[in-house]
Amino acid sequence: MTDRLDVHPAGTNAAAEPLAARADPDAIRAKILIVDDDQRNLLAASEILADPAIDLVLANSPEEALRWALREDFAVILLDVQMPRMDGYEVAALIRSRSRTSRVPILFLTAHNKDDMHIFRGYSAGAVDYVFKPIQPLVLKSKVDVFVDLYRKTEEIKRKAAAEKQLLLENLRVRGEKLEAEQALRRQAEHQAAVLRGLPIALYTSPLGLEDRRLYFTNDSIERITGFSREAFAISSLWNARLEADDRERVLADLRTVLDVGTVALEYRWRNADGTERHILDQIAVNRDENGTVVELFGMWFDVTERKELELSLQHASKLEAVGRLTGGIAHDFNNMLSIVIGNLDLMKGSLQGNEKALRRVESAIEGAHRCAELTSRLLAFSRRSPLQPRALDFTNFIPGLITLLERTLGERITISATVEEGLPDVCVDHAQFEAALINLAVNARDAMPDGGRLGIAIQRRDAPVPGGVEGSCSVEIGVADSGTGMSPAILARVFEPFFTTKEAGKGTGLGLSMVYGFVQQSGGTISVDSSPDQGTQFVIRLPALVRRSSTAKDSDAGTTAGAPPPVNGAGKAVLVVEDDADVRSTVVSILETLAFRVISARDGSEALRLLQAETDIALVFSDVNMPGMTNGIDLGHTIRQRWPQMPILLTSGYLQENQDTNGFELLQKPYRASDLVDMLRHLLGGSRGETAPD
């Protein structure tokens, strides 16, 4: 045959392509490379091996055969031995030298080299078998079918291995995703459990018996909330026993309605294991079976104590604000009226010299008026509307009056004793607030002794300074001890918290000890408490001692020798009195005129500035703080200080608001005695100073 065989562009037999296209797409196709320089041999071999499931690739040169071997995977290669430029042995050696084709079976086709030497050479080059020309179709096809079948089995094994590998990878991926999902669920469950443990919530179920409730809690939060284990609620009627008696009837009445309405929310007080009272919100729902029959109750406990305390604190704060506004509103007018009373009584004393009985009555009236002023001062201190006015306090003079007041306040069932160490140094505190603090401690002690008892006050010197105080200074320790019921550690830890109280609702604000604590802190001191159940309670206040200058320094500064202060003589000096209340103004003018001052009066700050501009010999300005108009006493004082820097200024007020600061000005608190005014005048006018005439 001399006709050349057309070769498929891809190198595949064109006649086999349609059959291959019709073959099973899932079957493993095998490729066979036939290499021969004679087209007739290629055609003969392709006719013999034609099969729909086999792709035949024909190559008519060694170079073309090598190119195909590099691009495709073949089940077997049929290789002619005798070819130009490169024989079959050399081609086989090159094919075997490449890792991709090193295991492809090679069948040599030869018509001449049949001797043992050539056959040995062929096997050495990598051949697996020989087919001798002329080719026997059955022999060739049988040998090729063996290698094709081996190829297909090998590929099937590879395909299965790849599928198994893919399946394994997919399984690992699914297991990994499952593990991640499980871990996420576990983390979520742990997070929810941690949240539930941190929240004041406990879940439970309960049988339908309402009179003897047994609660089966599902988590351990109940032990953290109440101090009782969840088993304790299940084996006894613990809930009923610890329910506040005053709430019992209301709670049980609401509880009986749960079967009818399906849900109910109860709020009651319940005593924990340590004896503290907690506010509980108990939300209960009916749990039914598939037939709709009620089988049990499901409930959630919420500890709402903090919320209740916040509500109470807001209520108390509102009351406190109302008291402060009311007290602040009346304090100014009330103290003005007391100033009129006390001032006129002081003036009356001058006309009663020699009448001891009348003088005693006047002094009694003055003392009563001052007690009224102290009452207003205490109300202002309670509502924190009054700034501290610290001054030296002598315990020797202070304690007897305090004991008398406590005896009237605490009643006959409380025995009061006081021990005051001799030679105590003074302390610098606000007298009214310090007295209120000690009264507060005493009243708390009385409440802790319902059947009577002992209250002891011990005051002694401590050489060590108050923590944070001046190094080398000493302090004064005030101890207030009672023989009452004492406090548990849980209550003791919260005793100074604002609005915390162990008293029944409506019987205590929870503000007393927090106010005492705040006052002591403001005064530069410390307060501590020691108590235990049935062992009484002791509060200890430590205040820094007042550091005084030596007597030599004081004498030098004063420029006088010890003795009675010199009398004040106005000697015609002009004093400007600024007061909007006509009666108070008249009283002050009368007092100053008895001291021989020439008095000029003004109703407000604007009038006072006009008078200062007109008068040239005013020696002192005495002004009320709170006055109508745009200029109050403090503003007036700053204006005077700018225009007439050497002018002495004395302010007075029955009530200082929170935003009013008298820093830099002397202040005389209303109501005041005439002697208090004289002392201030002596202080302001007694020293040597330059001319004070206006510009």
C-alpha cells in the first residue's frame, strides 16, 4: 500500500473519533501511541487496534513520537525499531529516561532484528515485548489488550484512590466544621452559664402545693443569691419560713391566682442565710402537658435589692431636695426675724442694768432664740445646703451641753457617761455639724438598744496624727460605744453606704451615717467602726488637733497684753449698713449707734455704691449677702475692694446658697449677738491701717 494515512490534527485516528464520542463518558479511555516511519504500517496497526474506547495517536518520526510522549499519557507505545535519524532503541531509552514516561510499556515492532543480541538490546532499552512483522492481528491485539486492561485497572485504582482521598478530605472538612460548631455551641453555653452565674437570677420548678412551697432550682445561682443550697429549698419549707411576715398574706393571695391567670409576678422581702433582707421578684408561669393539664409551676427568681435601694435612694433624694428647698427658702427670713429679736433683746439689756430678774429673763429669751437658729442650722446641714463653718472647739465647754441634749433626746432608759481627758487640744470643726454627727451616732445606738442600755463617750488625745495629716501633729479621738445588738459582718461592710439601712421602710433614710462619714472626711478626720452580733458597737472618730501659735507670737501679733479686750468706741466713725429688711436694718443701726458710730444705711447694693461715692469718711461697710437687685453683698464687696482696696468689709447672712463663696470676706452668721458684732468690729477696726476714704 502506498497511500498515506491522514492523521487527526490532535494526533488521534480520525476514524476512531466518532466511535469514541459515542462511548460511555464515564469509562476510562486509553491512548496508544504508534510510531513507524512507514504510513502503511501505521494504517495497518490502526486498523487492527481500532476500538471506540481507545484513542490511537500516530507518529511517523522519532521526534514526533517524543513530542507526543511529553504531552500525553499512554497505556502502551508501539515503536518501530528501524527508523531514520534515530532508531527505536534510542527513542525507547529517551522515553524511559523521563520520569513521566518511565513506566509506560513499550512494544517493539520489527521485521529484521530477530536475533538474540538485538532482542536483548531491545529489552535493555526498556521494551516489555516484541511483535514481529508481518504482524499477526490477533497477536498484536491480544498483547495490546493486556496493557490497555492493565492501564485501565491502574487508572481505576488511581481514580478510586483520588475519590477516597477527596472523600477523606471532605470528611475531615465536615468533621472540622462539626467540631468548630460544637466548640462554638460549647463556648456559647459556657458564656450563657457565666452570664447566668453573674446575674441575680435563679430558675426553678415547683409542684402545685402553694401553702408549703418546695422549689427545685435548676442552677446553683440560688446559693450565691441566698446562701442556701438548692437542695435546702427542695427538702423543706424554707421559702415559707424565710418570707417576710408582713408580705406573707399579700404574696400567698397573689400566688393562689396563678392557676387561673397563668402567670403572676410576686415581689417580696426574703431573709438570706446571713440574716440580711433581700428584695425578690418572683415571676411564675403555669407549665402544662400535651393535654393542657397543669402539671407544675415554672419560676424565675430575680434579686432586685439594688433596684429597690436605688428607688428608695431616689425617693430619699427627692425628699432631701424638698427639705433643702423648704429650709433654704425660710432660713433667710427666719434668721432675719431672729436677728431682730436677739438684737433688740441685747439693746434692752443696756436699759436693765441693776434689774437682775429682768436681765435673766432677757438672757433666757436670747438663749431660746439661739436654739431656734440652731434648729434652722441643723435642717440646712441635713439637706447639705449649708457650707461648713469650722472654728476652734473646746471639748471641756462643749461636752456638758451635748450630754444634756442627749439625755433629753435618748430618754431615761439609756444611761449616758462621758470621759474627757484633761488638757485636750482644740479641734477645728463646724460646731453644729459636729454636734449633729454625735447625736446621729447616739440615736443609732439608742435604736440598737430597744430594752435600754449604756452609751459611753470617751474623748482622748492621740500623739499620732490623723492619716494624711501634718507630720508631727497630734489628734483627738472621740469614741461612741453602746451595749446594743451589734452588727453582722455583712451589715458592717455597708454601714457607711448612702441610703443603706436595716430599719423598716419609713423608719430610716440610710443617710445618717453617710452624712457623718462625709462630715468627718470634710473635716480632715477619719471614722471607723467595730461591731459584732450581741457585742455592741463602737464608732471611733479621729480629728486633727488645732495647731496654735505660741503665746509669744500671739502677744506680738496682737500688740497688747493678756486681759479683757478693749471696748469699742466708734468715736464718730462712719459705718455704712446695707440691709434690705427695714426692721433688721433699724436694729443694726441702733446697735452701732450705742457704740458711738455714725451710721449711714442703704437698702441695696446700688444705693450703697452711690453713698460710697458721695461720702468720703466711711470707715467700714457692713452688708447683708442676700439682697434684691442685680448686686448681692458678695458682688458689692468685690466692687468695693476694686475701687477702695483698704476699705474693711463685713458681710452677714442668714442663709448662704451653695454657689455663694465668701472667701476673702469676714462673715457674721445671722442671728448674732451684739457682742459678736462688737468682736468683729474690734478685729476689723482695731489694727493700724491707712486712710480709707473713697477715691
